[in-house]
Amino acid sequence: MIRETTLNAALLVLLLAVPLAALILDELFIITLATRAVIFAIAGIGLNLALGFGGLVSLGHAAFFGIGGYAMGILAYHAQTYTPLIEWHFVIDGTKSMPVIWLTATIASAIAALGIGALSLRTSGVYFIMITLAFGQMFYFFTISWPAYGGEDGLSIYVRNGFAGFNTMDPITFFAICYAMLLAVLWLVARLVRSSFGLALGAARQNEDRIQAVGQRPFTLYLAAFTISGAITGLAGALFADLNRFVSPTMFSWQTSGEIMVFVILGGVGRVYGPVAGAAMFILLEHVLGGLSEFWHIYLGAILLGIVLFARGGLIGLLAGREVADD
């Protein structure tokens, strides 16, 4: 446990040190890469709560990632065009405030996850995987045919949204905001996993009959985990859209769901800090191998295959040895 705790702390320090060094060297592109790694780590942490701790293999988490992104895009679009978002008996305007956008993205993604989870969890195994995938594709094709917000071309936001007292257009400042959100999400998930809810969720994953015998409903536990998981992934989607100042239907694609799952598998399924390591490794491989060949995913696939076959605990498990995962 001590070894993994040290490894987790070193990972966070390294993730912070890279953009600071890039700032000193005036390599702003490296700061952007580090910011992407942080945002992808948040998305992976969201999926890991459902997959790693609840045993729910979801191929539809891009739905929540995209909902978070479009929540940002729609609110910011109406703010920059000075048009009301809703005009009926009352008027709701758009906003450029990051906290408001984060809250909206999180709530919208949580509601979607609650509805999708309530339907999908009536199945299990491969049927659950396919239903979550189907929901993601439904959102994908809906946004393609949504001309009000760009349709297939997506939606551009001219200026990054604001956070009181900070210049969010400054790359290192935006990285710091995303990094703070990563720490908050890690703290929340670590507390959840160690709580009575987390212990019951783990028990349900291992043996549903035993958890029912003590008066707990596995369906309720899974649904709560899936909802929280979707909310966290939606937050990551809002941050990712703000980073790029652009949203498009590709945020809902099955490839996005697959990449989020890769972050979890690379870092270590069921380890709180696993997605952080996985996202950082993915961005590093994308940058290094992508410069060598446009077919860099072949090398990524080989690495992923090696981890699945020989390092079932992912990068964190490989480096920490055969210790029990520590948060």
C-alpha cells in the first residue's frame, strides 16, 4: 500500500511538473498536452467508478462526455451571440461562467446517466455493453442532425469561458484550473470507494446474492455508481470543450468511448489513480508515436495487449507490484 501511495503521489507531482517545465522553456504546446491528459484522466476516473468498482462495462460513456461538452457549447454560444437560451414566461440566458457551466454539465450528464442506467441495468453482460453503445450512437446521430448548433460541423466558441480572478486564455492558468478539478475528483472518488457505499458496490460486483442477503439492492448500487460516473465524465466533457473552444458530434462517437476505456485499462482497472496514469501514457504515446507514423494506434494496440496479458493491474499495478490497490 505504501509503495502504491508513493507512486500515486509521484504521478501527480510529475503531471504538475511537466507543464511548469514547459512554461519555463516556453513550450506552450506541451502545456496543452498536459491539460488534455488531465481532462482525459477525469473522464477515465468517471468510467472507472462504474467499470473498475462496479463491474459495469460501458461503451456509451461518450454520451456523457458529449453532453458535458454540448452543455458548455450551448451556454457559451448563447452568451456570445447575446440570444436567450430559453424565452417563454421567463428568460434564461447563456453564460460564460465556468462554475455555472460545470454545474450544468454535471447535472445534465447525471440526469442522462440516471435514465440510461435505469434502462441498461435491466440487462447484463454483452447486452449491457451493446445498450450503452446504442445510447451513445443515438446522441451522436442526433447532434449530427441538430442544425441549430452546427450539426455535423460542430460549434465554435470564440473566447474561452471565464473564471473569476483568472485569465483562462493563458494555457498554464487553464491547466491549473483543470488540475484542481482533477484533484477534487480524485478526492471524491477515493472517499466514495472507501465509504460504506463503495464497499457495498464492491461486494455487489463480486457476489450479488450475498449483498441481497444483507438487505442491499444491487440495482440501486449500480445505478448510483453509474449516475455519479456519468456526472464526472460530463464534467470532463465540459472542460475538454473549453480547452478546444469547440464541440462536435465526434464527442459522442464510439471511438471516444473506446479511448476513455483505454485510459482505464492502461492505468489499471479498479485503481483510483489508474486513469491518471493511463491518460498520461495515452497522450505521451499519441505525441511520440504519432510523430513517427500515422498508424501509431497499431503500437498502442500492441502495448494494450501486453498490459492485458501480462500486467492485469495496468501501469499502476505493474509499478506497484502485487500489493493491494491503495487510493
